[in-house]
Amino acid sequence: MTTEEQIRHLVRRVVDETMSKAVGKAETIAIGSDHGGYRMKQVVIDHLRGRGFGVHDCGCNGTEPVDYPDFAHAVARLVATGTCLRGIVIDGAGIGSCVVANKVPGVRAALCHDLSTARNSREHNHANVLSLGAGLIGDNLARQIVDAWLETEPGPGRHARRVDKITAIEQRYLRMKDET
């Protein structure tokens, strides 16, 4: 492992340890939705607050049609800048918001539709943004997915090594962009 890889690994480990220690305390979670996810967003916000989390609501504020990229981007930016350690995005299928969030460097968004994908996204991929499809899952399952996602620790060893590789790929393409 090169020195640069060792540094990236150490930074990732410190960030992940900080994230896992913050769970259940005064951690603030960014959340946003489009009109298709608005009702579920309100359910998830109430659930998060009931568990003692702070919530940064990035919108939308009703069921009038809006564009999901605006809200998914707002959540992803708060996570990428460290303002919020984690984020949740919700739209009809969850796919579009997940794609948008993953365009922001430093974000690892995962579309989760059951408890296994929620746990796996955290343990294996150290996901820091959860994407939900309001048209595909119900409120009870959404709350359970959120809980499983928040309670699962990022995995060490091979999982951390793979996340380091994901970060290295992201950095490589950011450097290419800077060179053009």
C-alpha cells in the first residue's frame, strides 16, 4: 500500500469512526424529497426526531411537482461538506435521487428497498446517503430500513479497503477534470 493509500485509509477510518460514534446522539441528518416522496419524508422526519436525531430538511415542501435533482443535490452537498454526517433522499422509485447524490464527490448513496440492502450498504460500502423509493415501499418498512441503516457500522478490513478504492477512482476522475 502506498503512502497516499495509507493516508486515505486512515482518513476514511477516522471519518467512519466519527460517524458511528455520532449515531444516537445529536447527529443531524439531511433529508430531502421530490413531490413523490414528500409524504414519506414527513414520516421519516418524525421517526428520526423521535429517535433523538436532528433533521436538516432540504425540501420539498408539498406535493406540487418539483424536480428531484434539486433536492437530492442539496442533501448530498450537506453530507459532502460535513455539515451533516448522513443524508436521506426520497423520490418515487429512489433511483433518480440516488444517481444525483452519487455525482457529488465524497457521497456514497445507496438505494435500499429492504433491511438487507440497508445493512449491506453501510457495512460493505460505507454509504453516507440512503435513497428510498416512496412508490415501492410502505412507511413501516421505510422506518425499519432507516433504523437498520443508521444502526449498522461501516465494516473494516476488506470493506474499508474497497471503499478506499472507490474513493481513489473518484479522486482520479476529479483530477482529470481539473487537468482539462
